Amino acid sequence: MDFNQLESYFTDLNRLKKQYEKDIVISTGLEIDFISGFEQDTISFLNTYGMYLDDSILSVHFLPFQNTYTCIDYSKSTFLEFIKHVGSQEAVYKLYYKTLMDSITSPLGIYKPKRIGHITLVHKFQHALPEKVDDHKEIISILSEMKNQQLQLDVNSAGLAKPYCFESYPAPPYIQLAKQLEVPVVFGSDAHNAEDLHQFYKELKLYL
């Protein structure tokens, strides 16, 4: 979203809330990017606009390396090029989970989102890679720290629609583990258009 559209976004949602209050509950929400090195900017943003939010998600899309930032889920070619730049698949995965852990543990103020988005987004292009990376320990560490921080898990179905992923973010075994750890799980379709709303909900309902 263009920053200049933010005020009208809040205004439009408030109007729609009143218009449809007898029919449906409408929540004002944002997905907040965690970008290493910009924590103070994020705190400032949340302190300004957090009071207007009914719901929010904190997600990692951009990874820092050698003073540049790469959006790892932008495209397969971008992801593969980033692997070459960083040095290996394993190094990219470790950088992703380190950044994700930083997002979980960073004190971003009273309006810090309570839900962590698509914790295995780094899997988006996993079937375009020559071999599978074993990140089991990293995912367990992430879920355990989410438990410590009393955060919610975004059970994100979008990965099932991605041609090189074929699994939810995270996969069902980790959804079950989150429940065992008593980490609250919340379904999300990560829809970028209306047609994708509730995509693969039936497939994931069993694990919710």
C-alpha cells in the first residue's frame, strides 16, 4: 500500500463498518513488515497508527545482506539469485530464521502485532532448489519462542497455491506442534484478490 493511501484506508473501513454493522464484523488490519535495521521506524509507525487497528500481522519478507535488502518471495529468479549472492541455500535459510527470530523478540511497543505471518515463507521456492534444506530445528525454535512471547501463529494457506511450494506456511506437522505448545493458531488465506479468500481452508480445517 502506498503510504499516502493509509488515511483513506482507515476512513473507508470506518464507513463500511457502520454501513454493514448489522450484517458482518469488519476488522481494520495491516500486515507489518519487520525489516532489520528499521525497528525504530516500525515503532514510530505503530505508535502513530496502531490504535486504529483491530488486527495485525508481523511478517518477514526482506532479508538484509551486505547493506542491501532482498524480497525473498518476489520471484523464483530473485530467490535463486539471492542464494548465489549469500553463498548457499542453508545460509539463506539461516538468515531468514534469524531475521524471523529477531521479529519475534524485538520490543516494538504496545502495538506490536500479536500474530507472526507465514513463518516458513522461505519454503516458497523449495521445489526449485536442487535439494531440501533441513530446517526442522529452526522451526521448533521459532514456535517455542512464540510460545514464550505469547504470540499467535498465522496458519497460511497461500503456499499450497504456489507452484514451487506445495505446502502451507507452516506445514501441518508444525501446526500440530504449535497446538501442542498451546500457541494460538489463526487461519489466513493471504488473499491478494477476492477470488483467493479462504483458499484451501477445507484442506487445513482438520489441523485447526
